[in-house]
Amino acid sequence: MPKRVLVGIVTSDKMSKTRVVEIARRERHPLYGKYVRKRTVCYVHDEQNEAHEGDRVEIIESRPRSAKKRWELVRIVEEGKRLSLAAVKANAAGQEGSES
């Protein structure tokens, strides 16, 4: 049986070698017909700690590595925007000075 390959967005990178990836989908309600947003949350093994929050990643099914972790990182499809706290503060300070 082939392994499933999915694409999702990293929502948490706070654990070592583990990423939380959210896969969003739209599903039609069986009675009312309205499209409802749903999501699947996967725990992904990232050996090199290379994916970060906001990145779009490709994952593949693997053997169970722990109680929740059953996926592996294949590649980073698109990097998300990462803002450093220093850059945000510098930008805020720059805007305050220009207003007066």
C-alpha cells in the first residue's frame, strides 16, 4: 500500500525534532450543504530541526515513532515569514519617531 503524502503548514516548532503540522480542508455539511473549514493536526518528525512556524511543508506517512508521531518531513515547500522581536521593536520605534 502506498504511503500518503500531504502538504500542510507548521503551526508549532517548540519541540525538539518534532513539528506540529496543520492540514486544512473544506468539507460540505451533509444536511445543510454549507462548506465548513476543517483541519487535521499531524505530529511530524524533523530530524534536522529545519522547519519553522509558518513554513509550508510536505510530509509522508512513516512508522510510529511515539504515541502521536506518525509522519516524517520530506521537504520545505515554501518558507513562511519570520519576524525577529528586535526587528519588530525597531520598526515600532521608527514609526513613533516619524509621527511627531
